Amino acid sequence: MGTFTFNLPDIGEGIAEAEIVAWHVKPGDRIEEDQQIADMMTDKATVEMESPVAGTVREVAGEVGDVIAIGSMLVVIETEGGADVSEEAPAPTAEAVEERIEVENPDAGDADRAIAESPPLTKPKPFVSSEVETPRETAASKLYPQTDSQRVSTSLDTNGPGEKRAKVLASPAVRARARDLGIDLAEVKPAEGGRLRHADLDAFLSYTGGYSPAAGKRADEHVKVIGMRRRIAENMAGSKRNIPHFSYVEEIDVTDLETLREQLNANRGQKPKLTLLPLIVTAICKALPEFPMINARYDDEAGVVTRHGAVHLGMATQTDAGLMVPVIRDAQARNLWQLASEISRLAEAARSGKARSEELSGSTLTVTSLGPLGGVATTPVINRPEVAIIGPNRIVERPMFVSDGPNGSGGGERIAKRKLMNLSISCDHRVVDGWDAASFVQAVRRLLETPALLLVG
């Protein structure tokens, strides 16, 4: 018998370490050659590691969530015959790598998320109401003489230092029934003799209507923050820690825009169905040339801001693995139908885990939308190292004063039902001034409220 030490291979240029996101084997398992043993996550991809030999797993490098260095031991395998061997297996080929898509800078389009552990709370001392006889007394009312808002708890529990919970006398059958019903026996008063019986449980249930503080209580759940969720947390924390954010919100009348969208969809033929997003993207791309500071990336270590000519638009997409940001390359060069097709393709690739790493990096500006859950206004977190992120919100219908005549030339006003949407933008105040952000949003607003301009070349 011999042992084979499988060291973590070099799985990408410039990669120094990788995170264990899943084990497919454990010590004692018999494995075959080329059997999948672990999933390792780098900054760019999730890579499936396969065993180069057959044998029995004797040792693994760590637990899910641990980070190990390239070249260090991943798995020790006991093999049939031969001397002990320690070697680094060849790195997986591009075809063997399953890129379940990692984001170079996962967007923080959602509200900030943080995980915090609360200190343990001591149980409050029980409240015992005074004895109040009701006109119609029952056995339960004598034991539990309180109003519905003043539920009685016996003084079996204490919260003083070093004080112990008093022992509750009950048979195993009573205890089992109370457990099944979600009843804390400390809440129940015995009718006689100090020992709880089934009749006491019946009286408790009849008085409380089946209510028990323990009923429906969920156990605490500890979820390890690993993989995509860890990467998102790290990038959002880094964005908020390093970037001085400011947000600006403007209300936009999209009534005419929605009418245009419906007309285009009614005559689209074989073209993809238009959502509002391609129209918003078109407006953004048309406004950006006058505001190059918005379509930029800031290398704060080098102290260099790069203002990009092309618009590589990140599109925040919610997936089962977490929030991902596929990139629409050269969005400024695509028409509405091309944008609709690419948006649909990238969203599906991200959700199915088939997006390539190059489709998830290099964005120069990001749009994040929660669709019908968009709320009234959002303050999205910037997708670092970008300097701005735009968030369209939910469309609502409200009455508004509108001017009569084309373009308000009639002179009078009337009240009409209009479709309104707030557009939010968050910017890096080191690069973008408030005046520039507001002016950019106003330019986008003019385009969206005069949608014919979106169709002009």
C-alpha cells in the first residue's frame, strides 16, 4: 500500500489560493480515477477537481469555506501498492473547468447585507397576574386567572446569576405529549399534588386556545458564508469602505415611453419582446457622451481615473448562486432589439451557470433593477472599481397636472393618470460631482419622456 498526496494545482494565471466550496468525498471513501473530489473557487471561476488516481481517501485539506494555497495538500489517497508519492496534478483544461461564474466585482445593487451575532438574552422574570374570579369559573380559569393580554407564567424559571430552573414533575408520557404540542411545562400549573398530568395539559390548552410560546418556534440556524455569498459580502464591504457614496433620485413620467414600448411589441414580428430595460439602456448610452465622468473606472491605488469611450454595461442579475453582473459589451452600438436579445441571453446564462468569465468582468457602468419589487427609491452600492450605478424603480400610476396641447403648448392644465418611475443613481464622490450626476439623470429623463428621440440615430 502507498499514499498519493494530491496538491492543489495552478488553476489560473495569477491565482495564489482557492476556496473550498464543496467536498464530494470524505475520509474513508473509495474513489476511482477521474472522480470528482472537490469544487474550488478562485476569483474567476469555480473549478471541479478530479482525482488522478484510484484509492481510498485518508485525509482532506479542510472544511468548506477554508482557503488553501496553490501547491498545498488537497487530498491524501491510499493507493494499491507503490511508494508514497506527493505531486501536483496537472491543472484542468479549459474544457474541464466548469465556470459557474464568479464576478470580478459583484454588484451591490441590493441593499447592504451584514451578518451579526446578537449577545444571548436572559429570560425575563415571569409575570404573574393577581387572582381574578370570572363570573363563570372553570378548572382552567382557576389555574390561569389572567386576561388574554396577561398570560400567566409560573415562577419556575429565574434569571438571576447562578439561579437554577426548578424541576417540573411529570411522567414521560406527559413530557412527550407536551413536547409534541410545543408546550413548555414550566408554563403549566398542576391542579394537585405538584405533578403535572394530562388533565393539566388539557386545561392549559383549553384556556390558551392551543397557544404556547414554544409552539412554532424555529431553531437557530447557522449558515456559513462561503463561495459566491462570501465574495459578494467582501466586494460590497470593500465598496462601502473605500468609496464615498452619494445618491440622487429623480421622478420620470414614462407614460409615453410605455405606449411606445407597447406599439413596438405589437409590431415586432420575430424580434424579441421589449421590456423597459432596453429603452432605459438606450437612453443611458445616448446621454453618456456629454458626461464621460459617469462611464469610468477608478484605480484608487494608482490614482488614475479611466473614462471609457465604449459603454460596457453591467446588468445586475439575481441567481440561485447569488447576485451576478453579466456585461453587455458595446451597449452604445446596439439597437433596441439587439439589446433585448443580449439582455435575455446574458440573464439566462447567468441563472443557468453557463456564463463565461469574460462575460462577467470589465463593466464600465452598472444598471440594477428589482423589477416589480423595485420600490419607491433605492440607494444602490457601486460595483467597484466603477464610479456609478443606476437603479430604475417600480412604475406606479398616479394623478398629475399635465398641460394641454402638444408639448404643453395649450396653456391650460388638467389632471390625468400618468405612469411614473423614480430613477436612482449612486456615484463615487471622489470622481463624480453632485451637479454632474444630477445633470446626467436630467438628460436621461428628457430622453425617456420624449421617447421618439430614442429611435433617432
